[in-house]
Amino acid sequence: MAEKGFEPLSSQLGIPGTSYRIQLGLINGKFATRLLKGKSVIDSYVFKDEDITESGIPNQNLIVGWVLRTVAIPNINPHQVMKTTQALVKQAIEKKERKKTIAP
């Protein structure tokens, strides 16, 4: 059930205490995040232009908020989701920078 056009910029990182994973990538050149459980994609979200910060990445608070709204787990720890999100964003920035240097 892979999404058409989803180009991963990060690995799939798990949210501690859950069986869900988050991944950042691009869909049609725009940042997107998707939530996975097992091999299936539960939901995905493409960020609007106003959701992107000056550094060119999505606002991390918006990612955390989207995950908390999408995951139906009571008492999920937002701090754990933020730590996972920070790691994802770091990976995405590194991969995006590598792609810029490789492209002619």
C-alpha cells in the first residue's frame, strides 16, 4: 500500500511505547509525513507552504500535533513524539543536503 510519488527523506522511526512509525518525505516536491503500522500506511499529510519554516522544513510542532490527532492512543507522550520528530527532521535535512550536492 505504498503511496505513489512518496520519496522518503528519512527512515521509518518508531514512536516509543507504540507500534506506530513516522516517516518524512516528499510528494510532488512538497514535504509530507506518513504514519505507518506494520506494513500499511495509516495516514499521510502533505504540508502547505505556510507550514514550512524559514529553514525549509515543516514546523515540528505541526508534525507532533498531526501524529497526536491521528494516533488513537490515550496518554501517548508528546515528548516522545517530539524526540522522534526531531530525529526524522535531522535525517531529512541531511538527505536533502546530500541530494543538492549530488545534483548537477
